[in-house]
Amino acid sequence: MSVLRPFKANDLFRFNNMQLIVLKQYGITFYLTYLQRWSDLCFAQESPRGRLQGYILGKAEGVQTEWHGHITAVSVAPEYRRLSLAAKHVPASRIRLRRDIQGYFVDLYVRCNNALAIKMYEGMGYSVYRRVREYYGNLGVGKGGRDEEDAFDMRKCLSRDVAQRSIRPNGRDMIVSAHDVS
């Protein structure tokens, strides 16, 4: 049985079985910053043989009623995909975010064309808060006249948001520019 444990700096050198592009995209400094500032919100999934199966990086951000946990990255090694590891990562980190930061909600960004991930997050109770145009860059217009690099900002209320102000029913229709989000 695999185990979800705190992410450690030396895990950065164990990404060989995962997306090496992640290191190129973010860089080691990015990961080290997360480990320094939000180490209690960063996790690694490890097999019984010590192989890194995946990881999740989280942080706390915002002010007042926008104080929340943000899931920055969820990654699963190709040979461990379709085993529900990501579905186990996210709830565990949400519990930690709820307990440790006392936020109003947890959010994450997912590519609008990633139907599997969207379905998984919706199954966990997340809903689309807004569509962020060109969040991942601009690859041009795809199917249905929408930019393939748009992201959905998906959110799930935490118990502190009694009035559920951090979610909305028509989030897919709320479109903002990537410049409008931080």
C-alpha cells in the first residue's frame, strides 16, 4: 500500500518517472519556495518500494473572506495514472488546509479541455467559479471557438464559509482575463 507523506526537498531529484517538463516549467526554485513557505501543505505519494508515484503542492493565500488554500499542482507518474491517486491526494490536502489555515475555501486551476480532471474535481464537490482566459498561455482557438489554454478556477467551500460566498452556480459563464487573477 502506498503512503501519502510530507514532500521533501530530495524528492525533486526523484521526478524521473514523472513529467520532467514540470521542472523546466517551474524550476527548482519554485518547488523550494513552496517547501520553505508551505511545507505542511506539500505531499508526496510513495509506493511500498520507495518509488515516487505523485505529489501535490498547496499554499495559503488571500485576505479576509478571500483567505483560502490553493492547490497549485497535482501530478501523478504515468505508470500510476488511472489508479485514483489524485482523487486521494486532493481530499487529504483539503483536510489539512481546512484544519491548518482556517480558510474560507480551497481552489485550484484546471485546463478547460481536461474533461477527466474536471469530472474528478466535480465528483469531490468542487465547482467552477470562473473561466480564466489564456491562463496557461495562448495556443490559439480550439473547439467551440474557445482558447485551449483557458483554465477553470474550481472551488470548494470550507466550513468557515457558512454563506457559501466563495462559489457560484454560473461559474462557466463568468470569464475573466489571466491578468485579473493572481
